[in-house]
Amino acid sequence: MVVIPNQRGTLVASLGNTLDRWDPVRLTNNDWGMWPVATPTGIQYSSFSGDGNVLMMAGDGWVASIDHRRVPKEGQIEIYEPSQTTKVSAFVVRSLAASHNGKEAFIGARDGRIVRFDLASKKAIRTWKAFAKPVKGLAVSRDGSKLYATDLETIQIWNLRTGGLIRRFRR
């Protein structure tokens, strides 16, 4: 079972081949409501887009997304397969962050690299070596302008418009 909070506090639980989304404040099921969903095997990391609509999943060598607005509503029993799957060759995933709008994924690797993917084109926009150690955490700012990355000893803030490093903090 995987439980992932988004910025609004809505949770999604992945149980086998089903996804359930609920609002803990209202205690109601909505949107995905335990419908069968074809999820990739080997999910290691998950992340919501900042707008709460897209769930990203990643494992070694791949990234996929599911947009809850495209999942069947109640009364329609059908399998929804993630439409955007991108191969990330020779990549051992250690962290994942979805962009604020769910159109891009940021993946941190065991070798310290970060890859920025455009899911529509299924291409890497940029790959860079950020750390000497595994990238243990990634987060995108609410406005989508910055990427926060950590190897648990150092925090880096990257400008996503220019690609430059804004600041580095060490423990």
C-alpha cells in the first residue's frame, strides 16, 4: 500500500491494481473511488503535481502519470492505462517530484543525477549531475519556478527557468 498526500491534503492509496482517492477533511471518496487501474509494476516513488490533478509514479528506468480527470467516473468499469510512460535508461531512481501542472517529472538518481522530463514529448529536457551521492528528495515550488533537491547532507535550490543553481545549503 502506498499513501501519498498532495498539497491540498487529498490522499491517494494504491492497493494492487486499484487506486482510491479520498478527502480526509470531508471523509468522502471521490474521483478514483477504487476503480481498477492498470498501474505499472515496480512503483518505487510517487508524487502529486502541485495542482493535485496528476499522480506521477516512477521506478528504475521509467516514469508514468495518471490524471484523475481522465479516470472513469462511477458506473463505468474500464481499465485506464497511464498514457505517458517514459523510459529512463540506466537510471536507478531514488526520488521523484511532479511539476506544478503535472506536465513534467523530475527524477533523482542513485548516482546524483537529476533528469527533467517532458511527459508530452517523452523526452528528457535536461540531465545534470547535482550531487556526488544519491538524490534523496525533490520538490517543485508552487509556482513551478524552483526545484529543491537534497542528498540528506546538502539542499540545493535550482531555477527551473534558467537551469542555474540559486543556492546551496550544507548541514
